[in-house]
Amino acid sequence: MSSVSWAPVRVVTAATVCAASLWAVPGPAAADGPHGIDDLRPAAHTADPAEAESRLDGRGVQFRPRPDVPELPEVTALSWMVTDMASGKVLAAKDAHRPLPPASTLKTLFALAVLPKFSQGEVHTVSLEDLAGIESGSSLAGLREDMPYQVADLWHGVFLSSGSDAVHTLASMNGGWRKTIDDMQETARRLGARDTRVASADGFDTPGQVSSAYDLTLFGQAGLTNADFAHFASTKRAQLPQDGGPDAFTIQNTNRLLVGSHGVRPYDGLIGVKNGYTTHAGNTLIAAARRDGRTLLVTLMNPQSGGRNAVYEETRALLDWGFEAAPRAAAVGVLPAMEPDELTGEPRPVAHRPRPVPLHKAGIAAQTDGAPFTRYWWFLSAAGAVGVIGAAGLGTALWRRRRTARASGGGESESGAA
């Protein structure tokens, strides 16, 4: 057989090999990420594959050591968390879900539940009924019976003075103490705060009332999405009432890390949020700070060192560590993102989504599900390719043989016979 007669065989063979390679290595082989097919799974789109595994349910300190990340500072608090607000990455934590009494940091949940319900300019005259039931020893803003206050005055009393009189007044406006507690519990549920049990709207020590560093971090995160919350949480001083008058006086935020008092230096870039203290809870603090375009949130509960400013100094140390470590630290968990509800405007959690899958991978991803129809489609495509390429090759070979025969004076004409 001449060399020309082998041409169709070679063409068909090459086409068959190409088609077989397509069948043997379907779409995922084209994935160009460092982990091949695994790149198409949502968890593979975190900054570090190890970060997909949350450690926040673990006991003790949770931290992923890396050579280029500084060691954690010494912290004596029973529970704490350090969170990068933009990414939701929890950089480090200790007993994040440990149930502990929250003291006045629970007022952040009170604000989330009640703050959206009243205009800041609305005026309310405080009554004796509003102030009923305040526990002895509670912090007070100094509200006076039969005196009109704007709602904004009452919130200054809540955030700056941690005033139970302001909380009781707003709760009365909200429908009562019991209803407000129910509203707070529902808000905690909506935000995914599974450790919080509300028994007193102002955070006063009450049997059964607990929260956790994780839940308080959720409350701080959600609060900072509300412009009014962020304003009150960062206010250092205010006049009460703000319209002035002969009975007006100045109140100062009790968060020493914000204002700088009682031997505590103010923290550069601190946004604020909320501090608390009771005999049973010890000192508690939710603190947000911003530096160089990065916002960190630290929640710290009940330091054991015995120092009067331990809650502020340990928070300072964790913030300093966080700003240094954040660019390179691996997460031990990820908080849900917060976005406003379409109907109410109140914050609600949404899962942090993976980075968008590039278009070329999106098509490949559809084939990783392993549907029989998909494989069948691949087979038909390969078979079609063999048929088309083979036919083209055979036609070319026959044409060449006819030209050769004509040149030598024998065989069929170029037009062929009918």
C-alpha cells in the first residue's frame, strides 16, 4: 500500500486520540488554581484553606501561629475575641462562646432592639412610672421626673453614663420592661447570638442572664452599621438635656479608653462602643478602633489580674497586637456579615460569601457535580469531533489519489461518474 493510502488512517487515529483525551480528562482538568478541582469549592476561596475550619467552639486560646505573626500578649480575661471588621476574620479568641454575665455591655443589644423605634428629636417627659423598678446600686444618668427630654438625650444617658434611668424610660416608651426584654431576646436570635439570655434590659446582675464574647462582638458589629448607634457609642461628652437650661449638666463617657481618665491613656483611633461592670460580671468591654483604613473590634470579659484598669489595658494590648498581626494572621473563625433588612432596615446576618468564581471556572464548576448527562454530553461531543475530522481526512485523501491517478493517465475524471 502506498504512503498516500495511509493518510486517512493517520488522520482518523489522531482525531481519535484527541477525542479520547477529552473523554478521559473532563472539564476540571482545565482548572488553573493551585488546588485544581478543589478551587471550585466555596471553602477553597478563603485567603487560606486552613481558615475554612472554625475554632470558635474550642476551649482555651484559639490562635494559628505563623512565623511572621507576633505572639499574643498576656491576657487574663476569662473570655475575649479580636475581629477584623472588614473581612469578618476572627484573628484570635479565648472561650468565645463561654456564657458569662455581660453587665452593661448588654445595653448594646438593648440599643439594637429599641434605637430604631423612635426619632431622635421626639420629646418625652419622664414620669415616676418610667423610673420605677431601678435596682439599687445601678448607674444613673440623672434624669428628673416631670422633665422633658429628647430621645437623643435618653440615648446619651444610655451610652455615656450607662444610666439605668435612661434604659427604664426608653423601655417604658417601648411598651414596658417585659416587652423590651422579649424584643432584645428576639433581636439576639435574629443576629445569631446563641449564647445570650436576657433577664434585665440594662444588664444588671440577674439570675440566668448571660452572654458571651462572640455574641457581644455580634452586637458591636451590628451596632456600628447604624449611624445613630455609632454616633452615641463614640461620643465623649454631652450636655443633658442637650438644649441646655438652668438644670442642664455635662455627662462624660465612662469608657476610659475612649476619653482617657482614671489613669488610662485614650487609645488612638478608638471609635468606642460600650463598657460595663457589676460585682458578679466584673469588668466587660466592647471596643472598636480604626487605624490606617482597618477597623478592629475587641470584646473582653472579666479580667482576673485584679488591676482596676485591667479591662482597658488588656483591650489595648489586644488592639495593638491585632493591628500588627491582621495583614498576615490566619483566621480562627469568620463572623457573618451584616446588611440592612430590605423591609425594616435593621441589621441581619448574611454569610461571608467566597470570592467570585472567574467566568472560565464557572463553566467548569458545573461539571464537578458528576451528572451522568454531563458525561454523556462530553462523549457525544468527542464522537462528533471524530466523525467530522475523520470525514474531512478521508475526503482529502481520496482527492489526492484522484489527482495522482489523473496525472499518470488512468482512473476516473476529476468530476467522477454519476
